[in-house]
Amino acid sequence: MVKNKKFTLEEINRIIEMAWEDRTPFEAIEYQFGINQDGVIKLMRENLKTSSFKLWRKRTVSYTHLRAHETGRNLVCRRLREK
């Protein structure tokens, strides 16, 4: 995670959106924003309601096997490729 990195509200919203998507690997978020998986978890914990965070964590644990099979060419999210 980038130390002392302050994200704008727009960046926080985008990180949350990407993290919530099942098809976006944590590596893509790190590539785009410089924040690793532990940092994303911390950001989500700080910005989501407790119940939403717990639901998200449950989903990310169950979808870890899907994210692990992503290849290097898929690391950048689809929205970036469309720009």
C-alpha cells in the first residue's frame, strides 16, 4: 500500500466499485491506484457500513479462486481499455 496516500472522493468511490466487482482482481486496483489488497481491505472497512463490509469480505473470500486465475493482460479493468 502506498504510505500516506490521500485518495480523492472520486478515487475512493472507484476503488470501492472495482473491489465490489467479482471480476476485478486486486492486482488491477493496485496497478491503477497503487494500493495493495491489504490497503483495499482497510479502505473498504473505513468507508462501508459494517454489514456491507462483512458481506463484501465474505464474497471476496469465496471468489479468491476466480481472481487468482486472472492473467497479466486482464489486470487493467475493462473501463480503462475502453477509454
